[in-house]
Amino acid sequence: MSEPIDLIATFTPNEGEFSRVKLALDIAVEQVVQEPGCIRYEITEAAEDKIVLTERWASQEDLDKHSKGSAVQDLNESLSALLARPVQLDYV
């Protein structure tokens, strides 16, 4: 049995785009928490200059499926012009 995978995803909105980025993330959270293997997927910090999403997956396989899934594809499309830099992913 594999170990759970913990991630921190940091989103840096373009100036004036905080609300739109937060809304896109709120929609994604509603979808992702229903995915198999999702233990935690929630916004843990939200300030005008960054939004932090904390994730926990039951296995690397579950995380890989999530990464290729429609919720992530939709989120990436929604955020494509709203972020000042690419999403920073850190394993913890």
C-alpha cells in the first residue's frame, strides 16, 4: 500500500484578478473533493497576492489520475490568462 501524497499548490493572480482566480478554484474544489483518493483539497490561504491550495491524495496513482482529469483541465483553461506565473507545486 502506498503512502498518502501531500501537496501545496500556490496560485499567484495577476493584479486585479484575485476574485476570478478564487472563483475558478472554488468550482474546482467542489469537483475534486469527489474524486477517488482525494483526502483533502481545500484553499488554506487566500490573500490578494496568492492563494494556497492544500492537497492530500491516498496514493500517487490517485494523484496522477487527478492531474489528467477533467477538473484540472477545466481549471487550467479557466486560469490560463489570470495568473502572474505558473502554479507552484510543492510536495510536503
